[in-house]
Amino acid sequence: MKHARATLMTSFLCAAAALGGCATTAAPAPEIVDAPVAPRPPTPGVLDGPIGQRLSEADRAAAIAAQQDAVSSGTRKTWRGDRGAYGFVTLGPETGECREYTHKIFFNGRPAEAKGEACREHGEWRVKG
């Protein structure tokens, strides 16, 4: 019995010494530094705001194309992104050189809406906000 206790105690001490040695010889943890995030380039119109920030890059491209096509053609345009977002752009009447538009975007089936304006510059419609 004494031999078993001595063996157990020796095993315990060896394990404790081994663990203690690990704590003093371990390499320090590497410092984690946040990499700078490149800002997104400005997006024309209402997609600059909080609604547009929720879109993936591919979905933003689809939404921008539909928005510009709608204001240029004067007709409602729909789009569907690759991550489940989809939406449509409807136009208000022309008032002089400008017209308002509404961009409705659905995220997981829930709508978000923003209004903007497009104006004619040098014969072409440009989204302003």
C-alpha cells in the first residue's frame, strides 16, 4: 500500500512539474491586430444608406443596375440578388429635370424602403440621392 501511494504521489508530482514547466516555457500568444477595412466606394442614390449597407457586393451591383435602368427608362425595374435579397424601383412623375423614385428591397421577405431623386444632366438621367 505504501508503495502504491509513493508511486501515485511521484506520478502526481511529475505531472505537476511537467505542467508547471509548460507554463513557464510556453511562447507568448501572438498579438492580434485588426486589419484596416477598406471603405466601400460611394453608391449612387439610396443604396448609400443603411439599406444598401445590408447588401452583398453582388446584390448591390444588381440593385444599382436596376435603379439606374429604372430612372433612365422611366419604367419600374425589378432585381434579384444571389443571397436572397430582391427588390424593385418605381418612379414618380417628372418635375422639370428631376423625378423621385422609390427603391423597395426585401431582406428575408421583410421590406425596407427608401426614396431618392434622379435628375437629367446633359441629356442623361443621373441618380442624385
